[in-house]
Amino acid sequence: MSTPVLQVSEMSVVASHRGRDVTLVDRLSFDLHQGEILGLVGESGSGKTMACRALMQLMPSPDLHVRGGSVRLNDVDLLKLDAAGMRAMRGRRIGMIFQNPSSHLDPLMRIGEQIAEGVRLHQGASKREARAQAIDLLRQVGIPDPASRVDNFPHEFSGGMRQRAMIAVALGCGPQVLIADEPTTALDVTVQAQILRLLLDLRDRHGLSLIMITHDLGVVAQTCDSIAVMYAGRLCEHGSKHNVLARARHPYTHGLIECQPASSAGSELLRTIPGQPPLLDALPSGCRFHARCGHAGADCPDRLPLMRPMGVAHAAACHYPLVQSREAVS
């Protein structure tokens, strides 16, 4: 297999407050190859978005710090760059599409100006060239009549169009890796499908590598090549989409799959995972999932499980991994 475009190794994110440290992301490791779409999955608060903000060094608070590990984008360790070096990488080599475009598009700037800004900064284009590229990017992301819509403000776009515009802003910088944080959450089902098709098309046309942050396994099944499942700040399962969805080895992953509407037949009630995720400042000893797990054994309350191979292109962090097979999810 080719060398990964992005290699995350043993990266942790720590919140420091009043002399106390709380680990929000604990020694996360994964690889991302060119053209691959990785689904980063887990309940709210599992650390998905925090981990990806750490990759971008876009922490929402000065109390948050990346501690240890490495994040190699090709031959550059992003964690060793100073602020100026990271600004040069951010956008040009690695970009991010945020969950709520209304919060991240400048309401006082025209859409075309926001796209052109990145084009001029990272590609050295003239004002006229950047405007032409902005129009072309709006066309690529499916905005109708882009030559006239390029001068619209964000409030003149619908929710789906704002999401497309944010994708165009990210593409204008020409990144190799694009992180999409819940890109379809606030959209209706029809527009969700359009945005997912757009991301797949852009991957195929530009050779992008994507990290898709989501809690929706339906989205993962439609778009992703591989899946990384997080629970309480730790990676608990990682592998190809087929292996993880068809043969989940970690009880938490299995529980997430069982919670999906498609996994229940007829009028049966949806299955749920009992209990709640632990507070990150009051984590249980041993496996962080053991209090909610119906398969917990003697080792689970005492020893933290480490990731170990579960076959080809599949690993899980579980003392007693599941052995039953599931039908493949298309």
C-alpha cells in the first residue's frame, strides 16, 4: 500500500484549568491515504471534532493543548510548526469544512470575495484571476448561475448553498486533505444526498483525501472507505468499512450499528446502548465502556484495552472482542 498522506500517531488533547489537566483525546492514531475517505464516528462528546481541530491547530480555547505524538502530512510534522508555519499549511495543504457554515462564512463579505481570498493568499493569483477561479469553484460545487451568485452575501444563499459555498472556500486553497465536520447535519434529506454526492465527486476529480466526522452510520455506509470509532476520547475500533460494519468486533461499535433504524425490522423498537458516556474528568478505571457493555468480563474494570489486530485492515481495543458475524452493509 502507498505511503499515507496523513499519519496521526499517539496524539493527545488536554484541557488545563485551575491547575488540573483533563485528557479529551487520548493517544489517537490513524493513517489516511490519498483518495481515501475516513469516517470518524462516535457519540457527541467522544472527541471527534476536538481531534480534527487539533490536526488543524484550531483550538477553540487557549486552555486546550496538543500533548505528545505527531501529525505528519506527507513529510511535515504539523505539531512541530510554529504559528506562521501552520498558517502556511492550513488551507493550502489541509482544510476544514465546519458544521455550521453560517458561523464560519463572514456575513459582511460577498461569497466570491471569501473564496478569492484563499486563492490569492495560497496561489498568488491576481484579483481578476481569483475572481474567475471563484466563479469556477462555485460551478464545481453546483451553485446555479455562478457568475451572478458570486457577488451574493451568505444570507442570500439557502442552507445547502451555504454549505456548498464553504466547500468552495476550502477548495480554493487547493488542499490535499479535507476535513468535513458533520457536513449534512442541518440539511434536509434531499440536500444531504446532494452534498454527499458532491464530496465523492470532488474526491474523484481532485484526488482529495477526506476525514468525515459524523454520528450517522448511514452517511458512512454511503461515502466512506474506512471507519474509525471513538468513545470517551479513545479510538476503540478502526478498519475498512466492510470489516467494521459487517463484522464489528468492539461491543460499542456493534451497539452503534444496532441503534440504526435499518438494523430493526418491522415495528420493533429501536435498540439503544444503556447508560451514558462517562465524564472525561471522571473516567472509570479499565475499559471506559465497561459499565455500559453487556459483554464485559473480569479484566474490563481493571485494565485499559489497547488496539490490536482483528484480521486484515481491522483492529479493535477490547479484552473480549465479539466473534459473531454480521451481514455486510452495502
